[in-house]
Amino acid sequence: MALSRRLEGVSARRLRLLVRVAFIASALVFFLHLADSSTSHPLTRTSPRRRLADDSPPSSHDVALIFDDNRVDYATQMLRSAATYGWPRHALHFHLVAPPAVVHLVQPVLDELGIRATWYDYAACDRLVAPVRPFANEAIHTSALCKVFLADLLVDVDRVLYLDTDATIVGTLDVCTQPLADDALFGMALDLGDACQVRPERCWPLSLQFTPWDGLVCGNVPKHHWPPSFEADDAVCAQPGEPEPAQVNGGVIVMELSRMRRARFIPKLLASTAHAFLLANRRHATWAEQEFLNAYIRDYPHDFAVIPCGCNYQYVGIRREAKCAGQPVHIVHHWSSNAAVETTDPYNQVFHHLRRNDSGALPPLPALSSSSAYSPSGPVRVELNLDCVGQPYDCAESSPAAAPPRWGDPVYVLTRTAARPRFFAAARESVLGQSYPYVHHLVATDDAASMAYLGGVEEADLVERRRESHAFDPDEVCRACQPLNEPGRACGQAPDLGNPLRQPYLECYCASHYPMNELVNHLVRRAAAATTTEAAGPGWLILLDDDNVFSSSSAVSDVMLDVEHADQVVLFRSRLGRLTPSDDAMGRLPVERGDIDASNFMVHSSHAEEALWDARRCGDWRTIDRLTKLLEPKWSSAMPISAHPLRARLGGLGGRHDLPDPAAAPAA
């Protein structure tokens, strides 16, 4: 009995001890979790929101750089700064878009630092940036444009921190790589310069605005007010309480790549870029990809989030204190002009120390961004305004220019060909070289032998028509109509405009049978079917004969900028030996027969039935005449099509002549 009571006492004491241990362990786990949540997720803590599947802290941090052989030393300083100031090396994964020739220069640095990297061929950038080239200043470098296409390049990456190579990591990057709130696709900091504030007309339309407060002079802290900037008559100077435009800076971008792909970011970017180009009166972008992303934000503001200014601290920006004061600095952006020279600034000193891989201690860095009187005590408030505040653009929502254009619709290029492999090859090359990203090439021939040189055309884009059972003699029209022509003129070359022989000759010529027009109808119907049964969708039809070429890589893009709605027939000039339509005919209807042809118009696939040709010569003129009476004529300033340079000497009716074969033996 006594033993039993002693055992019960021991069991009770042991139970109480176990309960105490369990309580202490639970409390310890709770406080450890609380401490972790208060330090690892600052954006999540200040911005409560629904957690997404991809919001968990990554086990490694993905960082992207794009550079060529001219920026190898900049890229290696970035890698050294990441290993020196950033995350633990095992947590870094760099995605390096660079030419293969520089791998052997950078890989040893990666190995020395213990940083993982995946390489991507820089040549892919040339293909990716082609659609935006027509909108950019020709001096803008490919690497600057390529960054906005990373969603199509880093296809296996969910989230990435993009950095310009003229930036340096100087602190922990956790705050700069947090998942963006509210399903935003990308995050950027404000530009700290004053280019768009002093001269807002030099920037594309902006939708972000910043309202200076009392104490600022022309939107800046007094000691940084720069009077010479405002001496010109057209300079702008915002007063307290008066908004001025604000723009984002492209040196640092947080990209939610998976979200961007799901949201079709690239097509939306291209459409908004074309829209802003028109609003800016077709002025080419000066500030590289920043113009494109500012344009995107204007059309899709909810896809964008502002990241802390310390994630892209531009310490040489004249408005650094008006828009970023007293904030922790994680990444400094030197700007290329400042990085190119060595100064006494501590950030610049660190950049060049790391670039040269100097030995010795690094220069000390300030912990916070610079501050002075009238600097903000917290984050600057940025607002959305679609009216292009302070800019000379017609951005009002009621303006026709405010509506996005049809740029981005598919374009179906229709080519009929026969026995002209080398002429066709030139035409085909000009189609494939178009920067417009939504071009589909449909080809038809009525000659079985010609199928051999069409093997490179995708099967879905190939239409074959059997030759008509009746015989077609292309010389018949010459025998019948040439007596009516002006002496010395070639068959098919009508007398000049104003010549009294012109109309009698064209009456004869245009009444003759021409079965090749049936190929056009096959192509028109094929394109109309493609718009309803294939993923491309409804689009625009433009004819390119096999002995013509597109005049430039931006030819289709230039025409599409002038399209406003699907119920238009778009008319433009072409150089086919001479300019058609003539100067007198431009902008006037109806256009005289023989002064406009198949290479001078484009029509939407929804009007395919109205765009069919009859089987007589001059069918193109009759079709254009009919379409301009049914639809709204729209004259484009573009000149997209020209004859092959050798067509006048080697071409002929019925597709009988081709370019000489360079492999053929010369005539004896």
C-alpha cells in the first residue's frame, strides 16, 4: 500500500514535469515563429493579402543580368557585390544572358565566388526585341530592350530580380525580392532624375504623377534646385500642390515571370508600346525600355507595383532627396554615364573597387539614402492620371488617339507564285524578316512543278490550285491590245496618265481573261478560314506578289499603326517602277484605273467576301473600287511594298521570268 502511494506520487510529479516541458517548448516555438515572421517578410507584414501558391520564400534567389562583351567588367563587379553584400552564396542563382564568347571570362569569377549560374545565348535577344525596334531610337542597345522579354527567355523561372550591370548590390536583398502584392506582374522604383519633369515633352505619355509639397522648389529640395534647367521658355516648373509627371526607372525590375506568361504580358506590352508611340506623335523612344514600361503602366496600371526606392537608389539623380530620403539602401544604380568615370562618391568608389577586383578594404557606405530639409519623412505618394499631366499630348479619354490602335492584330500576307523560285525566295525572306510579331504567310501556286521550291513554307500556309482545264495564253492580250498602245511601250505597260491612248488600251487589257486571279481568291478564302478555325484569329489581308518585297523590316508594323477599326480599307503607296498611286491621286477617290493595284491596299478578313477578285485583268482595281465604296477608306503614310530591284528587267506577264540562277554556268 505504501509502495503504491509512492509510485502514484512519482507518476504525478513526472506528469507535472512533462506538462511544464511541453508548455515551455510550445512557447519557444511560438516566439521563434513570431521572430521569423517579423524579419523575413517585411512586405507581407505591411501588406496583408491572400497568400498565393508562389508566395513562399524561395530557397534560392534568381537574379538576371544581360550584357555583351563591352560590359564584362560591369557584370563581374555585380557578381562580387552580390557575394560581398547580398545573400549567402548558396542562395544565389544568376541567369546570365550573354554572348558565348564571354563565358570563359565570367565563369571563373562564378567558380571563385561559389555562385550558381545558368547561361542564355545573347543572340536570342535580337529575335525577341525585333517587334519593338520600330518604336525605339536606333541608338538604344539590344540589352536595354531585351530585359522586358525575360518572361519569354527564362521560361523555367517563376520570379526574378533583373539588374542593370551599372548597378551594385550594397545590402540585403530580401526586401527587393518579395512576392509582389495584389497579383502585380512587375515592380519598379521611381526614376530619381528630372528629365521628364523639366522637359516633359521629351518623354512618352506618362500616367504616374507626383505632387510636390510646401518647401520644394520646382518639385525639388531647395539645395538641389537647378535654375539653368528652367531658363528655357518651354521648361516646366511644378509649384507646391501642382502635380507633375513621374516615371519608373528600368535599372532594377522585380518580375513575376510565371504571372507575366499567364497574363500574356508580351502581347500587351507590344500593344501599349504602339499606342504610346502614336500618342507621342510617332516620336521614337529616347529612354529605352523605360518608355515601353511607362506606356504599359498607363494602359495596365494594376499590373504594376512600386518597390522601395532603396532597391534602385540612383544617388546621382537630381531628385534623389525629393523622392527617396532617409531610406535603407540595398541596390545602388550608378547610371551608365556616372559609372564610366571614377569619382570620390563612396558608391562610385565601391563600384570601381569591385570592377577592378582590388585588394584591400572596401570603402565604407552610408546606411541610408541622403536627406536634407524638405525631404519626405516616408514613401512618396504616387498617383495615377491618364491625362498626361504637364505633357503636350492629346491623352484625354474622349480623344480618338486615346483608344488603343489595331496594332497587334494578325496580318495574313498572300502570295501567288509560279515558276519563280528566286523571285519568291526574296519575297519570302522579306516576309520572314518583318519585325511585326503576328505575320502569317499564305502561298498559292497553280503549277505542280513550282511546289518543289515551296517546301520551306509551312504546310498550313500553303494553298494549291489546279490549273484551269482551258488553255491560257498570256500572249493573247498582247496580240489583241498592243495595237492600241503607245509605240515603244511593252505589253502590259499602259500609256502614261493623261495620254488619250490610256483608256482605250486599258479597256482592252482589263477585259482579258486572267486565271491567276483565282489564286488570290483561294488565298483570301484560306485566310478567312484561318481566322475562324485557327488560334491566330481575325486579321488583315495584304497581297505581296512573288516579284515584290516588303520595303523594310518594319513595313507591316508601319501600316498597322495607321489602322483604326476593322471596317476600313487601308490604302498606301508602293514603288513598283513608279509610285502608285500618283501624287495627284493620293487622298482622292476614286483612283483612276491603272494608278492603283494589288500592292496598294489592305482589308480585314471579316470583309473577305467583298475582297474577292474576278478572273479578268485589273481585278485588283475593281476590287479596290468596290471596297472603297463599301468601307471607310483610310490613307496610310506608309510605303510598305516595292518591286524587286530586277523586276523591271527580268519580270514578265504570267510569271514567265525569274532571276538568273547564280549556280548556272555562264553563257558561252
